[in-house]
Amino acid sequence: MNGTTLQKTAADRAEELPGARLEHPFGPDWEVFKVRGKVFMLITDVPGRPVVILKADPGEALALREHNNHITPGYHMNKKHWITLEAGEGVDYKLVEDLVTDSYLLVIAGLPKAEQPVDPHTYGSSTRAAR
């Protein structure tokens, strides 16, 4: 998977998620995906490298970084709670889609129940188990 495909795969997945919106609050070079006003994904280029920046559970983020050279701490974000994903070996469509979905679910889990567009504990459980 190359950088352009990485970013397109991530954006396509984000657009499928209930309540997700694309905004450009930092200018045209940053695609910011939010749900109920909370950021769950950023897409940009950092010195010429296409990246996707996602929220991640701190323990999972650490494990992902230890096992994949193309996953690093979140660029310009809290390094414990965010990861930066680059294209490369071991980064495939399923991983990108799963990480985007996980980021989205982490964000909506932190919203008041009345504002959650889906139940973060059950959303996608039947489709994700089949993947």
C-alpha cells in the first residue's frame, strides 16, 4: 500500500462511520475527521510523507509501535493517546480500516450517551468478527 492509497482507504472508511464529518480547520493540507465535534482522525503530509493520525488506546498504541515500523507516536498530538500511520510493509487495508474504526469508537465512547451516534461497545461487532 502506498501513501495515497493509505490516505484514501482511511478517508473512505471514516466517511462510512455514522456521524463522521470532514472539516479543514487547519487549512487545505489537513483533513480532519470529527464525530460530534471531536477529532478522531487527521490526514496530512509530514515532510513529504503521507500520513494518517489516529486516536488509540495507550496500551494498544504502544504494542502497535513496537510491532510495526510504520506506526509511530502521534504527530503534533499526545504521544500516549495518538499514533501516526505511514504506508509500508505490514500496513494493509484491514489494518487501516480497523485502526480508523477503533479511533472513532474510542472518541464516541467518551461522549455522553445521548450524543453517541452508535453504541461504541456493539457497533460493527458482527461485521468486525467476520473480517
